Amino acid sequence: MNWARAFAVQSRSDFDVHEQLLRLGDLPQCHQLHYLQMAMEKAAKAHLMAAGCDPRSLQSSHRYIETAIPLIVREEFRRSPGTMERWIIDSIRSLARRIELLHPQVDGGGAIPANCEYPWEDSAQRVVAPANHNFGIDLHEKSARKMIRAVRARVDELAILEEN
């Protein structure tokens, strides 16, 4: 198994857990978003590795969602009939940035402490637990559904490489 496929296989697993958590609806949003963030990060890295990037250089950073996910989505939609509306691409770019910021080590230069894993202090010096926080990310909106579907398709494609 090569690195790209291994990351894709793990991303697929994270997507599966994310989908199970969505079905449970009554869980805190942080858990759903945590698995989505992990799936997207691994998908971005798998895509970049498949394009020839050195796996060692990609494994030490968590800042690939914002740049790679919109590329994956555009490539997936180029394969499909029809056109992609500009507002959807812009929305996906914004959503990818918001998902990247959910990782505790990616905090927008200290400006965005909210993350899915660890408590943080807000601007009023109140300690916030992720389980009690509304991240304001609607995964049921059209652009989010299209983004997840496109990234999942790319992950599935990379995960089956060399299987046969």
C-alpha cells in the first residue's frame, strides 16, 4: 500500500464515523465536526500525495484543508456534467477554511481558539468546552453536501487504487 492510498483508506474510515455521528443527531456538534475535520485533512493529504508531494513533508502539518479541498472539489465537478455555480465554489472555499480551523493547532494566529478537541478561553476570558459550543457550521446546506460528496468520491477513488 502506498502513502496516498493509506491516507485515503483512513480518510474513508473517518468519513464513515462522521456519517454515523450525524445519524445520532443528539451528540454535541464538536464530535461530528472532529471526524469531518480529520477526514478532510487526510483526504487533502492523500490527494496531494497522489499528485507527487512528499509524504514526509505533509505529515507534520495540519494546514492542507483550506487549499487542497477546493481543488479536489473543482476537479471532481469537472468530471461531472453541468456547471458549478460560482457561489458554491466560494462557499466551499470558506467552509474548507472553517473546517481547517477546527484543529486545535490551527487557530488563525491565535484569533480563533475554538476547536473540536480541547477547551479554550473566549474573548471574554470564559472557558468554553467544545461539547457546549455551537460552531455555526451547517453540514446540511447545499455547498457543504456537495463538498463532502466530492471529497468522498476522491477518497474512494484513491482508496481503491492498487486494490485489484
